[in-house]
Amino acid sequence: MKKIAMVTGATSGIGRATATMLSKLGFNLIITGRRQERLDVLQAELNNNGSEVMSLCFDIRKNKETENAIQQLSNEWAQIDILINNAGLAAGADPIYNGLWSDWEQMIDTNIKGLLYLSKLIIPGMMERKQGHIVNVSSIAGKETYANGNVYCATKHAVEAITKGMRIDLLPYNIKVSSVSPGMVETEFSIVRFHGDKGKADNVYKGLTPLFENDIAETIEFIVTRPPHVNINDILVMPTAQATAVYNHREE
Ligand code: NDP
Ligand code: 8X3
């Protein structure tokens, strides 16, 4: 059987592009997300590329649901070589005194707890086989904190710490742990962040060329195709028009 890669949040954006890239590289894919119809469409596309695909529809915020989904995997499919922890979101962009509990909980439960629930289920198999690669999708928001970014930035700072912690703890088991940290990428990210307000989402990218999902998929391709003795710890990828989380150059 071909090598197996699992991509969380494959129904959109960076995750979908990464699953497609990995399929073209020759992997069989486990794709996850909450939107079954989108998983079905992607599954058909990846099948056309010659990959076998298992789609798992579950909410990563729910530990039991996540565990049940992983338990569905046969012994063969459970031998995951690469795990891309991508599922995540920003919800809201408000000063700390106005933030919604529901937004905060959604981000913490998805970006931190969900990543941990899933990783804890996949890591033991990698340890047993003494082989594996985990790529966590972090963000410029994991390195800087900006106005109204408070809790989203905190969750991505947590992803940075978890990545470093995983790398240390998994060192004796020959498991690579990497992260990729993008600046602005035009996906459904801002539409989700602004609770479906497309006008506000479009403003984020107005007057500049952001990154696109394939730019990050290509970066992940570089990360996962290094030789066995090389681990890429982290790659920070920014649009040319974005110097920091807040300094952008926009044309009128
Ligand atoms: P999208 O909104 O396009 O994709 C997010 C993906 O996460 C979807 O597939 C969604 O699937 C999945 N997801 C969200 N919540 C859950 C959940 N509770 N359970 C399971 N899956 C979930 O955004 P991006 O592709 O941009 O985001 C991907 C990652 O990249 C995120 O971690 C984000 O923080 C990070 N990032 C994004 C940047 C950007 O500017 N776009 C920059 C830096 C980092 P579904 O809704 O079907 O469940
Ligand atoms: C997403 C990038 O700048 O909106 O992680 O935080 S940013």
C-alpha cells in the first residue's frame, strides 16, 4: 500500500490544497472535516489522481466523536505516515473586553484542544513504528499579537508551544515535527472569522495580493519531502505585501 497522509480541515482552503498536493505526490489520503458533501467531492477528485481515500466526517472539538472516527480505521489505514494538523479558525476580531465567549471557546476547542485530541490518537502508532511526521499549521498569529487578535493569537501561540513540546517528547521515536506559519492567505478564513460577512472578509485582502492556499500546500510539500535526516522545524511564509501581522502595503 502507498504511504498514508491524514489532513484535517480538508474541506476548504489550505487543507484541501494540501490533500490535493499529497495525492499528486502519491499518498493515499485520510481527509477530515464536518462537511460530508465537500469531503465526497474531494474524495472523487483525489481518486482521479490515483489515491485511495478515506473520508472521516467529525467535529474535532468533540473528543469522543474524534476517537470514534479514528477507531473506524482498519489496521492498514491506521498506519499514518504524515499527519497535517490544519483544521482551525479565527472567530471574531474584537477587543478583549468585547469578545464573545462562544467565539473564544470555538477557537480554543478547535485550534488547541482538537489538535491535541487527534494527535494523541495518532501519535502512539507512529511511536510503535518509529516513524512519522506531524505538521502543525500555525500562523504569524502564533509569533505576534495584534489588536483584536487576542484569543486567536493565544491559540496559535499554543500551537507553537505544542509543536516544540511534541518535537522534544517524540525525539526518541524518530518522529519529525514541523510547523508552517502563514501570514494572510485568502481562503474561507476571513468569511468564517467575520461570521459570514463577505464584505468585511473582502476588505482584509483589499489592495494587496495575499497568499493563496497552494502557496502553503507547496511549502508543506517542501517540508514533507526532505530526506529522513532533515527536519524543517518551522517555515514562516508571508505575502510580499505583508511585513508583519499588521504592516501591509496596499495599493489604492
Ligand atoms: P478555511 O476556513 O478555508 O478552512 C478551515 C478548515 O478547518 C475547514 O476545512 C474546516 O472544515 C476545518 N474546521 C474548522 N473547524 C472545524 C471543526 N470544529 N472540526 C473539524 N474541522 C474543522 O481556512 P484556512 O484554510 O485558511 O485555515 C486552515 C488553517 O490555517 C487554520 O488552522 C488557520 O488558523 C490557519 N491559518 C490560516 C491563515 C489565513 O490567512 N487563511 C493564515 C495562517 C494560518 P469544516 O468547516 O468542514 O469542518
Ligand atoms: C491568520 C493570519 O494575520 O489573520 O492566522 O492572524 S492573521
